[in-house]
Amino acid sequence: MSDGAFAVDRDALNRLRWRCTRRALLELDLLLGHFLDTRFADLDEAQAQEFAELADLEDFALWPLINGDQEPKNPQQAAVLAMLRSSRTRNPA
């Protein structure tokens, strides 16, 4: 994602990092923080935006999406959720 908005705007990336690592659920802290550090740079601009929107969700709404217990209302988020799930199975929290 070298040409995306987050690559240019360090403040936006720092705000996203804050939202990813200051969660009520430790599991989400670890998962989102790890994903941001290891996979976020590989996302295209649309996927990065979807990830940011997921990070804006409350923990009680995000956790069932990551677990696969609930489908996202926004179908474009499905690919990002699949990447998050894959990241979790490779690097369990």
C-alpha cells in the first residue's frame, strides 16, 4: 500500500495504530496490532480503508465478525476479515 492515503499520512496511520492496540479485549489488541505490523502494508487502498472501518467497530461487534460467527454487513470487508482470520491462525494471540 505504498501509494495509499495511510502511507502518506503518518498521523492517520498513528491514529489507526491507536485504535488497533487500545482495545477492551486483549485478543483484539494483539490480533489487530500484529496485523497492522505484518500485513497492513500489503493491502491496497480499498482494503486499507475497510480495515480502518473494522477497527472503528466496538469490540462486541468486531469479535463475532473475526470469529466468523457473523457475516459483515459490508461485503467488501469479507476479504479483510479473511486475512485477519488467516493471520490469527498463523500467529495465535
